[in-house]
Amino acid sequence: MARLTIAEALREGLREEMARDERVFCMGEDIGIRGGWGGAFTVTLGLEKDFRDRIIDTPMSEAGFFGASLGAAMMGLRPVVDVQYADFLYCAMDQVVNQIAKMRYMSGGKVTVPLVMRAPVGATGRGAQHGQNPEALLFSVPGIKIVVPATAYDAKGLLKAAIRDDNPVLMFEHKLLYGSKGARAESGSVDASSEIPSEDYVVPLGKGIVRREGQDVTIIGTLLMMHRALAAAEQLASEGISAEVIDPRSLVPFDWELVKASVMKTGRAVVVEEGPRQGGWSAEIAATLGESLSDYLTAPVLRVASPDIPVPFSPPMENFYRPNAERIAAAARKAVGSA
């Protein structure tokens, strides 16, 4: 066992999968520069020393290298594409939405697309064009699996499972959870490190986990919001409110069995996401719970999300914009009727 940060765990996962399967390779901007950072957040640091021909630096053309990765996947390779910021996915949306997501379906299953796309998300002092959470936009696109690791253990296990999957998988990673060091350390980082076993393991796609057990209200959150949900649960416990915190780990497929079992037990639910409230993935979760568990819910399903504005650049405004433990706790109190 070794305690690793998310950045270190992802790097170890890539190294192991590239050693295990020669079809696996990585491509993206600045991921293999000698003496560089190993991408924007150090995930590929040093991998070029052992896999020089399989750590491919690309031009600043997301549409170009996403298209190249699709072609490689269709021809039997297993690319892992690093997009420096999730915001840059918009530059490649035709490739991602119209090609990568649809090719297996349009070919009647004759063509597989074993392609992993890694994308950092979250407001971290970089402003409106480098701090978005585009999970909801891709959540609505059939044909792409979406994973959202909140711990180093899950980051490595989900990455390895994604690489071995024959479908396109989009992995969103929060910039404040990487645990990168030195020049790439992030102000306001949260410790998401884990004890990582030495033996091979995967975390199955579509399997959530209960991070904290409770009886009064279920709080569902991913990435940074899962950690803030845990902090909110601590606050609530001091007030006599028992909150159960669920980390879905995957948005597509979603672990409805786990979430519904929890809500059937507590009778109340709060769904938390960092992206804007309007059209968020939390709305789909809330709607489905409302439709399927009306006999169990004792209060409306509540959502906590960011305002429907671009991410602010000002640090005080950014902190106001993004949900915090206090807002999550307030929603839980309202759900249990103690606000």
C-alpha cells in the first residue's frame, strides 16, 4: 500500500495500463515535454521516459487530436486523450458529440470506440473560460460514459476500467482534488489522497459508494461537492441530523439502485453539483427520484448548484458562486423541516 494523490494515482494507472497493453497510448497538449510538468496538472509527468513513442504531444487543435484519437480507437488502439481544461472540449464538440459518441451505434456495433477522454473541471481562480463544469452538457449525450472520481483510489480504479472498456468514456477530474505539488499546486486544494493497493484493481463503471451512513436525509454529490457534502454532514451531525452521503462515482451509467435504496430509507434527498443549476445533471436525478419514489419521499428533492452565470474571476466572487458546506447543510435542514 502507498498513499497517493489523485494526480499520482492517475499517473500510476496510466503507467500500469501502458505496460499491460501496448495498444494504450496518450495524446494531448504538453503531456510529454522533457523537463515539463507532465500536462497541466502533472498527471503524465515522467511517462515519456518509459513510453516515448506512446506519449504524444499535440498541436493546440482539439478538433484535430480528438479526431485522430477516434480514428486510432476505431482501428484497434486504446487512446487516452488529455484535454488541458474541460472548457476546451467545446473546441472539439463535433468530434465528441457527433462522431465519438455515435460511431458504435451508427455501425450497428461493428465498430468499437475504446477511447478515454480526461478533462479537468472546477472553478479555481482561472475565470469563465477555464473553470467550467460541463458535466451536464455531456450527460445529455447518449453514447458516452461519464466518470467523476473524488478520491485517488477511485481515480486510478475508474481510469483502468475506462481504458479496458470498449466504449468512449469521459473522465472529469476536479482541479482542487489533484494534489499536485510544486509549481502546479492549487490554492484551496482538498486532500483526496488514498491508500492505493499494490495489486491490480478496477472500480466498475456505474457503481456508487456510500461515503457516510445516515438516517434523516440523503446527500448526493460528486468530485469536490462530495467532499463539501461530507463537511456539511459533519455540521448537521452536531445538530442531531443524520445525513447519508452518496458518491455516485459515475454519472453514466448511474447507480440508481444504490441511490434509490438510500432515499427510500431516509425519505429525503439533496443533490449537489458545482455547475449551473439550470439544466444541470442534478435536475435529472431529482426528477427521476420524484417520479419513481413518490411513495417514499416525505419532502421535495432539493438541489444545490451554482448560479446561472459564467464563473467569476474574482476569488471572493468565485467562493460565493460555488456551493459550500453551509449551503448544502441549509438545504438538508430544509429537507428535514428544521430550517
